[in-house]
Amino acid sequence: MHNHLIKAALLRLVMRGALACITLSPASAATLSRTADVNATVSAVWSLIGPFCAIKDWLPPVRTCTEKAGATLERTLVTKDGKATFIEAQTARSDAEHSYSYTFRSSPLPVTDYVSTIKVVAKTNGVSTVIWSSSFVPNEGKEKEALEALTGIYDSGLTMIKSKFMN
């Protein structure tokens, strides 16, 4: 494992003032967690981001999202440039706890064993925190690329969510 790459990426994130938590386990798995405070109630934020295919409304790179029901709810995301397709399966959902989890069935990102959770929690009266976290195994030699791609995706989505509730 290239721990020096992860340490360098973490240092860059800290220097940019980003809120990030990145850890590695002995199995080379990584975790990433990004948060954003939003000027809205939990229910208002959840109504925007809770539906599984609503991601097309708040994740800027996504052009389309189509759902396929089955034993597991799946969504297929296609990027605005049409060059990338993600197939994701919802693995857990709790509307009461304002969260859902999903995994990649297929993805152009250099990761395996990707599992992610999006959750909304109350922070203060009228302010909520959106937490987007994941665990994954970066492909060998692609640790930096994987971390930068996922961080960019999460940050762009969280920024858009915040902007939807700006006064």
C-alpha cells in the first residue's frame, strides 16, 4: 500500500480546510466521509435527496438516473458527457433515520468493494448535516486517483445540496 500517497492526499485536504475523515485498515480498505451543514430541516433535505434517483437533481455530473426494481432497487447513472455509467444497488434504507446505503454493481472508478451511505441529521434548529461516507478498496496503484475522484464527487454533490437551500 502506498501510505505516503494517502498521507499526502490527507495533508492536501487538511490544508484546504476540508472536513474529511480517511482511514486505512490492514486489508487496504479506505474510508471517506464528507459532511455539509445545510440551512434546512432534516425533512426538507431528505425530501430533496432521499429518493434513490433524486441524485440526478443534486449531483452535478449526473445527467440521467433510471431505476430498476427487483430483488434490490438499482439505479443507472449516466454522466452529462455520456462517457461514464454507474450501476448502483440500494442495500439499506431508513426513511425514519433519513439514510440509505448503496454499492457499486459497476463503475468506472478504480475501486472495488465500494459501499456508501448518505444520511441527514439535525444539527441545530433549522440546520441539518448531510453525511456522505463510504468504504472501498482502491485499485493497486490508483489510491490517489480513487480518493480524488470520490472526494470530488462528494464535494460537488454536497455543495449543490447546500445551494438548493441558500436564502
